[in-house]
Amino acid sequence: MNKLAFLIYNPKSGRQQERELAIKNFIAMMEQKGFSVEARRTERAFHATELAKEAVDRQVDLVVANGGDGTLNEVLQTMVGSQVPLAVWPGGTANVVALDLQLPRNPKDIVDLIGRNDSRYRIHVAKAGSRYYFFTAGIGLDAEIIEAVDSELKKQIGKGAFWLAGFAHLVKWNPTPINLLIDGKTYQGTFVIVGKSFGYGGTLSLTPHARFDDDMLDVCIFSGTSKLQYISYLASCLNKSQLDRKGVTYLKTRRVDASSVVSLPVQADGEVIGNLPMTFEVIPDALTMVVPPGVLRQDRQIKI
């Protein structure tokens, strides 16, 4: 009897005709591996969350998410705590989760990975307020930049839209103190990243020691108060030397309580999800994912 795979895909990723052909070919390759595939396209915001819940409720053998980090984040919301494995077929702009887990982009390689009996691993994720996230939550500056990104420009030039919005926003940005309570101690910064993996986007890594197989959050606190300092911070992030800079604090914890006198926005996995005050926490053993052997610690591996 074939195993049932539930494929959730974003039809807006790529050209429509090419997308449908790719889905058809993917299903054919999965069938050769002994899977029956039920393909469901997303039709609106948060539809992927609804589809993932349906898959979990039906206890399918596998969920395959095809899209960018936004689609993956939607799928995550109703898969945390389940035993249904999640495979990722990258199809977005940044694909931070796929890069961090060293996932292939080629559909055949994804199918081959799914077919292995040593590719299932339990990972830890994070939670910001009521929303789960895979890799990064940001308080303040980056969330404000995301709010400012033109959606049409993003479609045309991809990650370049964030850089354009970032420099434009930095010109008029006024740093606001962010208060953090971590393990009984208080910290203050003007931009804060709470990471669950080392990726951030493009060539940047703001929490370089964070890992999906570590049950801790990595917190990077920037306390600069001038635009020039932040330009300097950005330059140091490009070569991953920011942790040695004055005004940067890096630590590991399982919970962060953040507040500010201004209701600053918060982003998680590249989407603005709310405003301060907010609590951030690690969610241990949250999810089973299909990952190339050797990327994560072997004690996280689940044999099938």
C-alpha cells in the first residue's frame, strides 16, 4: 500500500505553466518512490496553515511544502507537536530554512532525499507571542523595513527590494530603546534578533551560533544609537564579525520578555506578526523534518 504525501504548494511562485508542469513531474517521481500524492494549492493568505492542519488531522505519512519561507511558516503553525514529517521543496526568494538545512533545490534530489530511511530528524523551533517560527524574529528596525517593502517591487527584484527599503528607512529611522528580561537579568538595545537558526537572509547571519538541533534561542542585541553605527554593524554582519563589535551583546537562553515605551513591530520568518510587548521562547522537539544526513546531530535522527 502506497504512503500518502500531502503536497502544499504556492502557485504564485514562478510562471503558472511551468509551475503546474513541475508539480506534475514531482508527483510522478514521488509515485516511483511508493507515495500517493494529494496536491493542494494555496489560494489566500494563511491557507497553507489550514491545509497543513487538514494533513495533520488525517495523519498523512508526509507533508511536502513547496514555496518560500512565508509558506513554510504558515505550514509550521499547525504542524508543531505532530509526528507527521515535513519535507521542504524550496521555491521562494530567500529560502533561509532550506539553506540552513542544506536542502537541495532540484525536485529529483528532494524526492531522493524523501525516499531515504535516514533523513528524518526532530528539530526545535521558536515562538514569538502566539506564532511559531523557524529561523529568526526581529524587533524594531528590520520589522519596520519589512513593513515598508513594496510588494510589487519585491516580485520584480526579489531580495533587492529589502535592501532598497532598508537604506531608505535608515535615513529617517529614530532608534527606540528595547527592554529585555533574560534569565533574571535586564538588557537594553535598539535592535534585537532572537534566532533559532543561523540564517537571516542573503549573505547575512545575525545569530551565527544558532541551530535547529539546539534547544536554545540565540539573542543578538544591538545597542547603537546612530545611523552610522548601524551602517557599521551591517558591514560587520556581512563578514560575520559583528559579535566582536562594541555595542553588540550575544547570548543563549530559552525565554526572552521584550517591551518598549513604543509599540515596536516584530517580524518572524520575514513577516510582521505583531508589536511589543512580546515573549519569545523555544519549543523543544517541535517537528520532524526531512533533512540530509549529517546536517543535524545524529541523536536527533529518526529511523523509518
